[in-house]
Amino acid sequence: MTDAPIPNTPEYTVSELSGALKRTVEDAYGHVRVRGELGRVTRAKSGHLYLDLKDERASLDGVMWKGVASVLNFRPEEGLEVIAEGRLSTFPGRSKYQMIIERLEPAGEGALMALLEARKRQLAGEGLFAEERKRALPFLPRVIGVVTSPTGAVIRDILHRLEDRFPVHVLLWPVLVQGEKAAQQITAAIEGFNALPEGGPVPIPDLLIVARGGGSVEDLWCFNEESVVRAAAASRIPLISAVGHETDTTLIDYASDRRAPTPTGAAEMAVPVRRELAERIAQAQLRLAGALQRGVDRKAADLKSAARALPRPETLIGDARQRVDYAAGRLEGAGRTLVQTRKSRFEAVAAGLRPGALRRDIAEKNRRFAQCADRLTPVYARGLKQHERALESFGARLESLSHRSVMKRGFALITDADGRLLRSVEALSDGQSVTLRLHDGERAARIGEVAPATAGPASGSEGEPPSRPAPEPKSRPAKRRPSPAKTPPEQGSLF
């Protein structure tokens, strides 16, 4: 048996072959520029961005490291056509090739504008841009909140213009105004101003300004993001958008309550000119003072005209003064006469109240009182006697109608074990326990055999013939029977 020939092809390990392929691909495609449509877009917790570039026939995996992804001017979305620059490499752990993207931009402004128009139609259909949602700006806000970059020229322009026109308290919420995280920070700033508590250490702004300087469509793209537009539309505080220059338009402009062409214009919309207000107030004061003076002059002229037709005060009070003097003279004499009259009446009454006359008057009243008492005593006794006799008569009548009187004549009340009154033989049964109530007490009894009731007259005792029927009495002329006396309404049944 001969030995098999030994092949001269070198052997590689899996790692050696994967490394060789990686170096070959990276050397051959160290820098490529690829145009395609974004498919799946995923952002990992580490901050790296994983996406798919595809066209109608192929798909290419792409990865953008955290440092590159954080400075993007727009948010990559599925369906957006982009141009990616980078290098091709392989991932040995999955045996696949991928593109390491170092720069990503939309494939021209047309792609961004198409995406912008689609998003605009969607948000407008939800009513976020409706005019009835917009509110009037406060005439003179005490506190203004500004959402912008703390280091740019925008905040300096706003503060300078506010200082020139009408200095107010300004709260700055610093945010990024460009890049991947800008939209998230702007949304958080608008919602944060609206979430400030009443009476807290930070006052709630009366007006918000969201501002940024000019730039390209990509630079201003964060103000077209859906989260920013929804936050502006939901803001309870009136909001002015001042993004870009006068020709730049973003979606936040449609959702805000007012759009300013520039950040400086936003400051002019926010507050009036203090000097102009002072002049208007001074003019209003002058007009008010003139109107008051004219009113006073008019009333003074009317008063003078009325005073000419009035008589002199001395003439008006002259007659009254004379009547007072005359009445004072009569009052003095009438006072003396009244005192004398009252004195005479007092003396007459005092004479009648002497001790002898008083004792006689008291004795006369005692005598008259004793006479009245003597006449009243027999009258009271006679009345009392009449009431006693009437009460005895009513008692006798009541006793004659009582069932106790009937029971004294030999009748009894029969009740069962529950105390119910038994009125007929049908209510009795053999061996039933009953109670016999007589006029002088009660006895328990038990019912024996119940005999059937008969319609004829009761028979005599046992062994005796029945009594003969009594002869019919001769007919006599019918006498008119007196009508029975009416039973008093309070009298109930005897049983």
C-alpha cells in the first residue's frame, strides 16, 4: 500500500482566514461613497448606529460609531435616500462584510424636502397647525424663557434687544441647536418650562422664545423633528419661534403661536418699547388732566349761572329766624304754664293718698272681696255635685254595656292556647286545650267529642222527651216598636 500524496496547499485557521479577508477588503475598498435608501435603522445603548443601505437589488449593512453619529445634522429614518462615505470591512464574528460609515448626508435637498412635506402633511392633519390653537402673546411679560445655545450670538442679540426696549427677567435653558441630540434637548426644554411649579424657586415664564441662527436645511433639521413640533403645539405658555433667517422655514414655525423672522425680531415681538410706553402714558396723563380741567370749568360756569337765579342766603333764612324767635317766646310761657298744671295735679293726687283715706279704700276692697268669696263657694259646690252625678250615670251605663256584666249572667269566653277567641264550634277540635274565662277567674279545659250543631230547638236532658212546642199566640195588632237606641261610637264588640 502506497502513501497518499501530501498536498502543498497551505492550511489556515478560521481566524487567520477571516483576518486575511478583512485586510483584503479594507485594502481594496479603503474609501467608498455609496448612495442608497435607508432600511432598518437601530441605535444601540452604546450610542453606535446600525443601519441598512439598499436599492432594488441588494442590501449593505452599515455601522456608524458613536462619535460620528452624535454630530449628525439630521435623524436617519427608514426610507430616506442618503449618501454614505466610509470604508468596507468584515465582521469575523458573523462572517459578513459591512461598511464603516464616517459621513452620512441626505441625497440632496430634494430628499429632505420630500420628508419634510410628508411630515408637515401628517402633523397638519392632526390639527397641530390650526389657527384656533394659537394664543395671543402677553402685552408685557414679566419673565421670558429662552431656549437656545448659551454660547452663540443669538442669546446676546436677544438680551441686547430686550435691554434696549424693555428690560425683563430672562431665563435661559441651554440646548444644542444642531446635531443628533438637539431635538431631544429642545423638546425637554419646552416641556421643562411648562412643568415648573407655581410658587417654586424658579418663576414660570409668561412667554417662551425658541431661537437659532441661520443655516442649511440639514443644520436646521432638528426644528423639523416631530417631538419638537409636538412639544411646541402642546405648550401652555405662548411660544415664539425664531429659527434661521427670514427665508428659512421649519415645522416649529407652524406649531408656534407667533413666528419671528430673526431672533432679534422675536425680542421685538416679546416686549414693547419702554420709551414709547412712557410717552403714551405722558400723553394720556395730559389728555386726562385737560379733560378733568375742562369738566371742572364747565361745572363752575354752570354753578355761576345757577347762583344768579338763587336768592341771597340772608333772605332765605330771615323769615325762619323770626319764626324761631317768636316760638322761643311762646315756649318760655308755655313751659311755666305746664309746670304749674302738673304741680296742681300732683298735689290733688297726693291729697288722696293720705293714710286715713288709703286705709278706708283698702277696707272697702277687702269687704267686696269677702262678699264675692261668699257667693262663689255655693256655686262651686253645686257645679261639682252636678259633675259627680253625671260621672256616676256614665259609669253605670258603661258597666251595663261591659262584657263582664254579661259574664256574670252565666256566660264565658273561650280562648285557645294562643289567646285567640273561639267564636264557633267549627273552631274546636277533639282534645284541644282551651281556657274558660268567667267573671271571677279563668280555668283550663280540654275539649271532648264535639257534637254536630242542630237546626231545631235544643232537646231536654238525656232520657227525657223533647218539650212540646209552645202554642202560637193569637194574632194581636202590631205595636209600633220604638227605634233602638244608637250605640255610642266608642263602644266596641262585647267579645
